[in-house]
Amino acid sequence: MTPGNRRVGPPVLPVPSDPVELRAPVAPPAAPRPPSAVLSVLRTVAGVGLVTGASLGLAWAARRHVMTSRRFAVTAIEVDGNVRRTSEAIASESGLSVGANIFATDLDAARTRLLADPWILDAALARRLPTTLVIRVTERVPAALVALDETYLATADGEPFKVFEPGDPADLAFVTGISAESVALDREGAAHTIRRAIDLAAEFDRSGLGKRAPLQEVHVGADGSFTLVIGHGAMRVALGGPPFRRKLDQAVRVVAELDKRGAKADAILLDNDTRPDRVVVRMR
């Protein structure tokens, strides 16, 4: 037995004869890190840059080739649709020229230059590879001469488009009584009046009166009334407003009756629209 007043210490372990070296546990090797997102983006951008640079280089080389190669030098300029203007004049006005590079030609600028010609209503230009330029024009067709501040050619739509010059067609209806100021203030209204005058001239030519004497003038009054001046004696036929067919037929009958009598009229007045059956004849 152990005496009650004796303390018992920790057990004493035997000490090995050879000392044991204690080591900390070794961690397993870390897995390789995947490339960062930034590095991946940089690599992608670099690849795109290389491809883009190569593409731009090829494009520049191709452009330089087509812009300088003699294979694409213009050898012909074809013009179609022209009547009043010669093909040579139209090609010259366009600014296009044989020998220029077909891709270096500015077709929009050439069209703008052509539209400055009053005879040309519209123009379309195209390239026909490898060496031909094509110009197709639509010309204005004159239908009347209109006395404004100067004498103008006008289309059948009533549009004054060009000052009359020597060499321009002159065998057209001649319209007077319309002022340049009225055209400037109301171009659409003036065009409507000119159209009506042109239509009246055509109706006169188809009538029996037109077969007897040439039309010299269609005069438009300040009130919008119409008067014809016909024949070498400049007889006036006042028609007032439309419709004109019945009034022209009346004028034919009056002239036939005057011929039977061997008389000549200075004026035939058919402009009384309130009394359409009344005809006034002024003798010479």
C-alpha cells in the first residue's frame, strides 16, 4: 500500500535509446492554375488584331491594284436617251473622260453636273466592267414657247425650263400674257395656266378652224380668259374660259359665213359665258 501522505507523479515513460526526429506533415502539390480571364482576352484580341491587320493589308493591296491597273482604264463612254444633246456634249458635261480609272470616277458628281443642263430632266450613270461607263439621260420635251421677261421653252406640264436660243425648236404654240412675277409667286398656278394654253392650242389644231389658218398666239388675259390669234391677218378669237370645243365649232361656222360674203373679221368674240349662244363679230 502507498502511504496516504505520499503524492503520485505522472508515469515515467521509457526513453528510447535512439532519438526520433519529428517532422511536420507535408501538403500535397497544388494543382496547376488555369490561365486568368484577362490573359485569355489578351490572347483573343491579339489574334483578332493579327487577322484584321492581315485583312486590311490585303484589302489595301487589292484596292491599290484596281485603282492603278491599266486593265480598268475607261475606254468607252456610252450615252443613251439623248435627242437634243449630242453624245459628245453629254459626255463632256459629265466630266467623265476616257483613260481615267473606272473605279476612280465619281458618278454622283457627274450626275449633278448633267442635271445642271436645262435639257436634261434626269440621268442615271453606271459602270460596266472592266472599261465602259454608261450614261442614260431623260431629256425635257418642249411643247410651247412662253413669253415671260424673255421667251422660254416650256414642257407639256407647263414648266418653263430654258430661255429660247437660236437653234431651239420654234414651231410650237406661243403663249403670251403670263408675267415672270406670276411664275415666281405661284409656279404651280402658272404651270396650270400654261398647260391649259397648250391643250387649247392642240384642240385648235384638231378643229376645222385649225385647218383654215395657222395659230399665231394663245393669249391669257389677266382674268384667266383665253384669246387665239390666228392667220396671217392676226384675227382674234376670244374664247373666255373652258370648255372650248363648242366655241371653236361656233367660230368655224362664223368664218365660213364670212367667206360666203367675202368679208374679213378682225375679231370674233365668243367669251360671253352668260349668253353662250351670242357671237359678236368685229369687221375690218
